[in-house]
Amino acid sequence: MDHELDSTTKKVIMPTASTSLPVSESLNSPSEIYIDPVLEKKMMRKFDLYVIIPMGILYLMSNLDRSNLAWITNYKGLYACRLLIGLFEAGLIPCINVYIGWVYKKSERGQRSSFIFAFSAFSSAFGGVLAFGLTQIKTASFEGWRWLFAVEGIMTILFVPVFWFIFPKTPQTAWFLTDDEKHLLKARYDADPSWGQDDPFSWTESLKAFTDPKWYAFFAYQFSVNISLYGLTTFMPAIVRGLGYTSIMANLMTVPIFMCSLVFFLLIAYFSDRTGYRGPFLGIGLTLLIIGYAILLSVDNLKVRFFASFVAALGIYPTTGLSIMWLQDNVARYYKRATMVGFTLTLGNIAGVAVGQIFTSQSAPRYKPGLTIGMGLAVFALIDVCVLMAMFAWTNKKRAAKILAAEQIGDSIAPNPDNGDYDVHFRYSL
């Protein structure tokens, strides 16, 4: 049952004689909520099964199918269909990331995000295998590349209706949760007011995203690393082809590259969640990316350059996926966080337009201009991460000192969740 202690106390769930709920509260400290970790873990596994895996598969389908135009016969059809594809897919990644921030705690987000982005890496590897097989089909009226596009498109069409029926519209109303688990989920939200799950929509709260200086730093970072994400994943077969492989074999040879990247990202995300740090692990990914770029640009030996492709690929997914979780960790209140995540990803995706202008056919097979720009932006992103970490550390130290000074004179500062991440009790993740 629900129990109101007083007008200033959070609404919490208390066990009764008839029901043993996984949540309790100390009467001496009504703001402290105890949640049974075993039952909480069981509940979150349900979200992993019915939310994370379907979103990962949907993201895989999106990556496979976003350029599949099997029945296009002229430029007008190409432009019209590509415009529609871009329009319909624009909200996918922002919504996936906002949903993760809606359901999971800071310490749980990295691994879930990496799992979904791992589907992107898997799509690159899986797509290479499909391309190797399907492009070899030869018929009089339907070329191999059309077979590839058609098969990948049909896979998406078959999966989307299934996703529509199993995916919960909101975490609180998820069909797979028991009543006790719904109470437990609410208790998780109540335990961290900065989550802002019960906030009514507010334009004022949403517009705060654009007056926050750190948003511009995150946006600049995301654009910089997205150049590598789109550039290397799109042109990796062409880069590998420049190492001496045929077109079909080049697609196949990218499979181990992206599989290694997938495994590395999962490891990075695991240790990031365990330690509570994001910035240092982004720094590791960016350093590998820079090293890979440097070798690809400076070395002529084909075997060494193939090795460099592995090194560069290791940095692609950690630097693009983990950064959004870092952003979510450091923004309180739901609508400000959702706005900031959405616009960061939307504007960061402008990199996809830029990639087509810097990885040109004239620069094949080495693509030196594109690789040089990618390396320069990776260096910029590394500096950006270092500046953000220093700024967050300084702010945390300053806030801790302010609270301590107030306590020493007997005038403690009460938390004020309405201030969001500007609340003196809010701590930034490094």
C-alpha cells in the first residue's frame, strides 16, 4: 500500500502483512528508500529482454536497411526515397537513448547502450557476410546488389510489427511487470529526484538545454566523433579494398574488424559502469582512433595498414555510444535531458552530410583527406573530453566545499531537485 508520511516526504511503498514488497523506508530517515537488490535485478532483466534486445534488433535493421533502394531506376526516385528514409529514421537513435535514460540508473546505462550499439557493429559485420553471399546472385532482371537490398528490406518489414506489439509505451505501464515490480520501479524514481520522471512538460525546462554551456561542448564532441563513425563504417570496405582485396572480399574482410570493435565496446562499457567513470574510457577510445588514423595515413605496408584498420575501429563505437550516456549522467530533470540528448544526436548527425564531401571517389583508395580530417577531429574530441572532465571535477569540488562550509556554521543546505544539475547537491560524473 502507499503511505504518506507528511506533505514534505516522498511517497513510498511500505510492506504490509498481506504483501511483501521489495521496498521499505526508515521512519527515522524518510528520504532513504531501501530497494531489494535481488528483486530489482530480476525486474531490470525483464527490461533487458523486452526493451534492450528489441531496440538493438531495430537498430541493427536500421543500419542494414537505411540505404536499400532495390527498385529505384532513376535519380528522382532515389532522391525521393532517400529523403523519406532520412525523415522516418531521424528519431530512432534519440528515442533509444532517451528511453535508456528513462529506465536505467547511471550505473546501468553504459552496458545497455553498448549492447544496442553492438548491434550496429554486428550489422556492419553481418552486412558484410550478406553482401558477400547475395551480390553473387546473378539473374537476367535482378542484379546481385538488388537482391541484397531486397532481402535486408524484407527483414525489417517482418520485424517491425513484432516490435510494435511487444515494446512498452512507458516503463511504468510495461505489460511484463507485476504490480509489485511497478511499485519497485516507482521507488527507484523516488529515490533519485534528479530523474524527474513525474515532471509535467515544460517549455521552460526544455529550453534550459540551450542555455547550458556543457551542451555545446557535447554537441561539438558528438559531431567530431560522428565523422569517424560514418566515415569509417561506410568506407571501411573501400579502405580495405585499397589494401589489395577485391570488392567482394573487402566486404568479407571487414567482418573481423567490426566484431573486434563490438567486443571491445562491450568491455569498455562494463568497466565504465563498474567504476562510474565515462571520460577516461572515452579517452582510451579516442587515443586508439587517433593511433589507427596515424598509421593508415603514414604507412604504405598493406599488412600494417590492415592492422591499423582494427585499431581505428576499436575506437569508433565507444567514442560515439558512451558519450551519450555521459551526457545523460550529467543532466538532471527529464525534459531538459531529453531535449539535450535529442538535439545533440540530431545536430551531431550532420556529420553524415560532411562525410560524403571529405571521403570522395577522387581520394580513393587511400582517402587521405578524409582520414586526416577524421584524425584532427578525434584530437579535438580528446581535448574536449579533458576540458569537460576538468570542469566537472572543479564544480564537484566547489559544491562539496559550499555544503561543508554551511554545515560548519550550522546552516545546512537542503537539496532542491527543481534546480536540476545546478543544485549544489548534484554531482557530475567524470
